[in-house]
Amino acid sequence: MTGAAGAQPPHAARRKLTLTERLDAYERLMRLDKPIGTLLLLWPTLSALWFAANGTPRLSLVLIFVVGTLVMRSAGCAINDWADRNYDGHVRRTAMRPLAAGEIAPWEALVVAAVGVAVAFALVLFTNRTTMLWSLPAFAIAAIYPFVKRFFAVPQAFLGVAFSFGIPMAYAAVQDQVPLLAWALLGINFFWVMAYDTEYAMVDREDDLKIGIRTSAITFARYDVAAVAACYAIFVAGMACFGWLYAMGPAYYAGLAVASGIAVQHLRMIRNREPSACFRAFLGNHWLGMSIFVGIAVDYAVRSGRWPHAL
């Protein structure tokens, strides 16, 4: 570990890149090479679209939310790296991110973020006024999150809201309103985000302690695994209740059972707090979210015989 926290990493001096190297740096800045974040955002958003539309959302809305999720996640990563540009170089896992490694300038990250937000908002214009209005706090939350870890003991709680905000927006796009059920689903999904992002924070705990970054893994200390288990349990129980409210059938509960099994496997993986195992558990949450969404989509399709339609 070199330098004081907050100081510019010693390897951050920029060098001239070829066009190919620059494009690669932008790709890594936007995490296009690591789609896990996009998928973790996408599965609950698609699940909400299916719930809100009783299993038959318009294909145009599905496309808008898939592309919008990708570009907003990319914009959020650019903002995050800009905010952490003087910290990432002191963490082994993030030391070679483009900004920390000096491959691109800070202003370039801000431009990438601005373009991503502009594209996302342009997509929202094809929905309705309610969705447009709810997109404003969504953008604000995404921009604020990178700075929360400076002063909030459990920044994962803020991320839980940020990574669940596609849910009320999906309901707004389908129903032109955000009912209480949408907020209930956001609250349920919050605990899933808390679980997987605490696993993620457990990877960097030692480095974060040295540079003064706050995370749930540090705050929960020796109760971190228990906290993850509790969050998974609340999430699964909440989704079971939500399925009951929507009168979901066997396919839904089969998907939820698969997700529960994945959660149990993750708890086994992180019990010794070995960083690489914690990271694998974090990555595995993609399959957990996908299992629930597939259960929702199949259940609606089997019961109604209908699939998403055009327009």
C-alpha cells in the first residue's frame, strides 16, 4: 500500500494511448467487459415489468428498460470511478481501473457519464410523464451513491435503493402510476442488494479499512455472514409473500426455490470470509435474480398462454 488515502496514486500519470487502447479503456470504465452489475439491475426491473403488466409487457418497454439499464449502469460506473479516482489505486482489486491507472483523464469519465444519462433520459421520453418524473430521483440517486461511502456506515443500504429503483419506474411505465405494491417490491429487493453487496464488500475489507472507506462488511464486523443470511431470508420470504399477493403458480415458486438454494450455497461460500470465495458468491447472484425472473415469466405464460406483445 503506497501513499495516503485521498492522494493521487503514484502510477496515475497518464500516457498517450492508441485508439484501440483508448476504446478498451472506455469499455472498462463503463464495465462493458463485466456485465454483472447490469444483470443485477436488470432482473428485478424485468420482474417488475412482468408483474405490472400481468405477464404481457409491451416489447418496446422491455427494450427501453434493457437498454436504459445498460447505459445507466455504465454512466453510474463512470461517476463512481471519477469519485473514487484517488482511492481506487490503493485497493488491489481496483488499482488497474482506467482512471486509477492514468489511462484516461477525469473529465473524460464525466463526459461518458453525461452521455449515458442523456441516452437514458432520451429512452424515458418514449414512455410517459409519470416515468419521466420518477427518472429524476433515479438519476440523482445514481449520482450521489459514490459519495455516500465517505460518511455513511452502511452505504450498501443506499445502493439497495439505487439498484431497486427500476422497479417503481417499471410500474410507472406500464400503469402510469406507482402503486404501493411497487414500493413493497422495492423494499423486498432492497434486502437482496444488501446481501450481495455485503458479499462484495467482504472482498475489499482489508483495503477499505486502510484507506478509510466505510462498508457494511466493516460495520457488521464478525456478524457479516449472519447479516447476509438475514437479508437473503427476508428477501426470499418477501418474494414468497409477493407471489401469494399476485396469485402466482408453481413455476414462480419453483424459480424461488432455485433462488433459495443459490442463496444457501452463497452462505456456505462466504462462511470463511475468503475474498475470492466472497467474490464468486457475489457474481453468483446473477443466477439468483434470473431464476426468479424466469419463474415469473414462465408462470404467467403457462397460465395465460400469452407472451409479451409488440407496440
